[in-house]
Amino acid sequence: MVFADKKNRDVSATELVSRILSRALARGQSFSLWKMPGKKETFLILADSVKYLDDINLEGSETGFAFAPFDPARKKIFVPADMLYQIENGVLSPRPPAEILHDPIPRELAFYQKPKRDESTPNFQQLVQESITAIEQGQFEKVVPSRFKDIVVDKLNLVDAFEKLCAKHPQALVSLVSSPETGTWLGASPELLVSVTQSKFKTVALAGTLPYSQDINLKSVAWTQKEIEEQALVCRFIINCFKKIRLREYEEHGPKTTVAGNVMHLKTEYEVDMLATNFPQLGSVMLKLLHPTSAVCGMPMESSIDFLKKQEGYEREYYSGYLGPVNLKTESHLYVNLRCLQWFSDQVRLYAGAGVTADSIADQEWSETEMKMDNLRNILIQ
């Protein structure tokens, strides 16, 4: 199935998406465009308006896309599927309205922007050292300080950037979200927070970072004690959440080395049979317990959040929050919003953090954030 425009010229799915988004943005609609890890399909949701929710309820929810900030006390954004498109093998369905085929191909799309915040992060190495001192004083076992970097870009085509991310990060949730309420965010996240598929619940512990190149044998990667401990703390955090709800029947697989763009992580997977455990609400319950995980915040959560709000020096907004489709074909898949950027017309803001433990070295943690930012920066400068 191939559509043709008024000049009887074949129109690609990419061109159709650009035309659809152009009309949506002109009408003040919100949208989310995404591709799931390991899948060929891309989905696009359009909404006349978003909803503000205290919590995302996965069971019985209408179909839509969740977009939550890092701060668990803030409202979550829900983009309902007023219109849902699917793109597979270069074909868009359902057939778009006839007038879209007659629209000119937009050269630039007027994506939503929030006012650029006049903020700056403190010296990151100093922040890491302050984090280590706080750990040694017993404030927490681990904390995840972050920073941002603003870079100038020339006429960035976000739809093209989305497709490049899909090609370079096939095992990540690649997303482009834009609304008047949130501004515009692009990202490729490797970290699953909560997945509910029929009667199965899944989550992962993802932590520890090393540089990756194609000549590396994943079976022989040598992880340091610091990275092993960092990832083990995330595993313990998840298991503690299970304990809070007296859930003992779960499967644990890992840790194993996994690749996310130009870096590697340690990954452990957890799976629960919700039917066998008679816990159909497990997805929503665990979502509330898990966010924000110790992989993006720290452990214990409360003291880590308090430290980060006081010391980071800026508002994370949706970086290290979570996002993903809810109740699409009876499935929900929410990912931590990592490896992401916020769009400010001629500038973009890149975000990255690093897990700090007592064994951390400040310069190495700074280098880790640079590696993570390069995942997106390399796409932008191509």
C-alpha cells in the first residue's frame, strides 16, 4: 500500500509523518512518536489535549502514552490516543486524511518549546566528591548526580534524528514527544521500568557503565568492583520493593552485559507471573514503588532525592522520569527517560548522570556522563 500526493508522486511514510505532525502542531495538538526495542513497528499518537494525573494506572486505562517527570510528587502527563497510526515496512496505517496528501512537505516543524531555563549545574567533579563525602557520612549508600549541556544545532530535523536513533539503537525505546505542557523531548532509553504483557510483569536493574566498541567480546568484559556494587544496589532496590508487597514468587535472570549505543551496562531482569501470584494490579503498584529507581536517584530514595534537589542546581523535569505506551494492544511498556534531549529551537539540552558509590572517582564519573551524552550528540552533528 503506497499513497500518492496530488502530483501523483509516491509519498514515503516519513514524509507522511512530517505532514501529519505539521497539521497537528498547527492545531495545537500533542503527540508521541516511538519505536519499541527489537520491533519494526513505529507508532504515532495524536491528542487534542493531555491529561494531568497523580499516578498512572495501567489496569483498565485507556490507550495512550505516559510521560512522567523525575520528581514523583509532580503530576504525570498522559497523552490519550485520540488518533493512532502505525508505520511498518514503510507503510502507514490507517490511511491518512486526503488533505494530508495534498499538504506541502514542511521544511521545518514548529515543535513546542518551553522557555529555556537560565540554569547552570555546579562543577560535576565537585558534586561527585560531595556525594562521596555524604556516602561516607552515612546519608545514603549510592546517589546519582546528573548534569546537562546545551549545544547549538543548525536546523535540526527531529523526525530525521528520530529515525537515525531507531537505526543506531535497535534495542532501546526511541521516542519523540511534544506538547505545549512538556515542550519537545527526543531520546533512546535502554532501561525498562515496568512492562505488563498479558499476565507477565517485568522490570530490570540496569547500572554500571563502560565504553563499547564493536571489537569487544561481551562474554569477556571485566567489570570493576565499583560497577558490580552499583548494579547490585539497583537489584537490591527492586527486591526490597517486592518485599514491601510480600511478593516472593519472581524469576531473576542476570546480571549480564548489554550494549546501549556506545556504552555497556550490567543488566538483571525480573519477571513475575501475575496470574499465578493472583496480583493483577502488580504493574501499577510496582510503578509507584520503583520510580525513581536507585539507577537514576540513589538508595535510599528519600535521602537521595533530598540531596539531589539541594545540590544539583537545576530542575531535571522529564529527564530520568519515565515514558512509554499504556494499554496499547493490552500491553504497557514504560522506560526510564535516559539518553534524552530537550529541544530549544537553535539549541538542545543534553542530560546524563552517573551512579556514585564510596569507590567512585570524580573524573571517571564525569567521563561517563560525556560518553552517555555522545549517544545523542553524535546523531546531531552528522
